[in-house]
Amino acid sequence: MLAIAILAAGKGTRMKSSLPKVLHPLAGKSLIDRVLSSTEGLKPSRKLIVVGHQANLVEDSLKNHQNLDFVLQKPQNGTGHAIQQLIPKLQGFNGELLVLNGDVPLLKEKTLSSLLKYHKESNASVTFLSSSLEAPTGYGRVFTNESGLVKNIVEEKDCTNEQRKNKLINAGIYCFDWQQLSDVLNLLSNQNSQNEIYLTDTISLLKKALHFEVDNPFEIKGINNRLQLSECEHYIQEKLKSLWMSKGVSFIDPISCSLSEDSSFGTDVIIEPQTHLRGKCNIGNGCHLGPGSVITNSTLAENVLAIHSFINEAEVGSNTSIGPFAHIRPESNISKNSKIGNFVEIKKSIIDEGTKINHLSYIGDSTLGKNINIGAGTITANFDGRNKHRTIIDDYSKTGANSVLVAPIKIGSHVTIGAGSTISKDIPDKSLVVERSKAIIRTKTNER
Ligand code: UD1
Ligand code: CA
């Protein structure tokens, strides 16, 4: 039987933030979400999350995960005190308790399963992840005896100068035999420099304590401050970009771009500087993104061009060109061979193939057919002050510059609307319509 506990009650003082530390994002996912996801394949029978500081926020952020048992730690008197809160919850539980610090986000599931395997095979009371670091500052130091058993862990703040030279550190990820741990949990004291009850003090009280060194020290990097957060972000981004480069994506200036782990790319995609992909994006072969584009939760078919534009929760067909300076908003579907040009905003609209909206337009709550030409400055007036209404324009129609279409409205196919018209009634197929006041022309007297 396996139970997992994630420690997420601390404030994260060193972050200097109003947001709890474990909710800070890395490549778009919070630290705690990452830690929890790394345990999914282990199929634990219990998942306990220790919350305290801004507990509601932390709980809300994990709404999408199932079968979580939140345990409140108030006040937060240290990591050992956090685990003491589990005693009533785990009455009668017999098995391993895997404890994870909520601020160690790069852990791989494989490492956790190796830890569990090693722990069981060695019949240990506790086995925890360790690493030998060139720069061990900030971590608890691990001391072993001649036979390799761990004697104790000393927090950096409690180390003597001599002890601080030890480079073997505690990663904050432990597999405990719960029965043995619960026997010693109440023996902990807070007689240390931080006056906290340390989970690490259980190590010297347990019969057989082992450490398990990880291969890649980055995996166990703990985040206490913004510098460490940015180092982890950099690490994730480097890995993601080199992965996609190896699969045929070009980055002109990789350092200025960022990707999400849930995005995927075809081959011969070119990503220009200052371009960012967020959430779940699917980018087809031959797309050319940026410079300066931000694409979120969107699907782009092949050979889409998107320069200096925002595309959010939209679908774009092949050979369509977006921008420069276009804003495609959620629930928009733009078909192939279309063109959405300079300073154009599209919201919740379906646009069929070959349609061009080249300059200075707002198209919202609309359905546009094929091969339409929307003149510069055309606006769909979709909002009457209370409700939103739809605009429909059928194939091959053209709107003149500065047309306003007052929704709800249906413009038929092959319609031409004269420039400067405000149209507020339906227009049948194959019509020419102009709505414009007559120009008054007089000769000026007294003109010098
Ligand atoms: C801890 C370890 C240290 C280890 C390091 C690895 C202890 C005493 N020290 O130090 O040996 O090298 O992690 O990254 O455990 N938390 C609670 N309740 C509390 C205090 C903390 O839930 O009362 C949570 C925090 O939200 C955080 C985690 O426990 O997610 C670790 O706490 P933190 O204060 O960052 O411990 P470190 O000083 O990094
Ligand atoms: Ca920490």
C-alpha cells in the first residue's frame, strides 16, 4: 500500500510574493501541479496534500485532480509538524508513505519509482533522494556512517562551518515506512535555529535510514526564491526547444521564445524571435510564427503565417496569413487560404476559405462564407447594450470601407455594400446597397 503526502502549507517567505509559493507557475503549470503529476503513475491508494497558508487558493488550483485529501496545518511549524497532521488521517494505515516537498517541481516519475523499489528491496525504515551538489547552499546536509547508513540530516542554518562543507544534500523527497515513522513523529522538538519541527530530524530516530542519489541534480532542484524559479524555467525551456529542434523546428533566436510542454509542431516550422506558445497548441508543417506572436490553446494547419499577432483558443486553416497586428480571440475558426490583416480583431466567428479581412476591422459573433472581401474599417456592431447578436455574410460579398453592419443581420451572397454605409436590415443575394447621406456642396463665399 502506498500513500503520498505533498507538503504545500508554507508561505514561501523567500519568494516575497502574495501568491503561495507552490502556486507559482513554471512553463504555465504550478509547482504543486507538477509535483502531483509526477506521482500519477505510481497509483497511490491515498493522496494527501498538506495545506495551510492560503489553503483555499491551493485547494482551488487542484480542482482538476481527483481523490485528493486536503489536510490543514495551522500554524505552519515546519515540515515535521506538517507530517504530524497526518497521524489522525492515516490511523491503521500500513505501508509506505512517500513524502514530497511541494517546491521540488522537476522530479520524474521514473526516479520516484526507482526510489520506491530501492526502499522496498533494502527493507529500510526510510529512504530519501539525495544528490552531491557543487553548490549545496540552502539544502540540508546528509551525514552517513562507514556502512553507508544515514546518521542524520543537518539543516544548513544549523550546520557548523565544517558540516556546511559537506556537499551531499537532502532533496526533500522521502519514502517512509509509515508504522515506524508514526512511532517517532511525536518525539520531534523545535530546538533549532528556526524553532521549527523538522521532518529531517526523524532520520536519526529511525532504525534504518538510506539515501538514494539521483543521476540528474536538476531533477531535485528546490525552489525557495525567484532566482531558482527562473533557473528551473530556463531548464524546462532549453529542453523543450532542443527537443523540437531535433524534430525539425527552427528557432531564429531561441532564448527569446518560450514553449509549453503540451504544444506540438510539424516539420519546417520557423519560430521567429519573441514568440510564445502557451497551453495546448498544435502547429502544422511549414508554419511561420512571429516575430512577436503569442499563440494560446490553438490549432494552426499547414503553412500558416502569423506575424506580430495574438491567437487565443482558435483554429486556423492552411495557407492562411494572420497579421501583422491581428488579434484572434476564442471560439474563432478561420478556414484555409484566408487573410486576416493589419489591426483586425476577430471574436467568436467562423470564416470560410479564401475570405480576406485585410485592414482595421472588428468581426465578432459572425459567420462569413467563402471568398468574401471585407473592406478596411468594416465593423460588425454585435452588441446592443444588453445582448450580443450574430452577423451572417454569404459567399462572394464585399463590404466597402468603413461599413457598419448592425447585428442581428444577414447579408446574402454576391452583395456589394458601398463605402461608409451603416446597414441594419437583411440584404438579399446579388444586391448593391449604399446607405449614405447626400453630400451638400456649396460654393464658399468670403474665401481668401
Ligand atoms: C527542506 C528540508 C531540507 C532539504 C530541502 C530540499 C526540512 C526541515 N528541510 O528545506 O533538508 O534540503 O527541503 O528542497 O524539511 N512546508 C509545510 N509546512 C511547514 C513548512 C513547510 O507544508 O510548516 C512545505 C513548504 O510549503 C514546502 C516544503 O514544505 O513546499 C519545504 O519547505 P521549505 O521551508 O521550503 O524547506 P527548506 O528550507 O527548503
Ligand atoms: Ca524548499
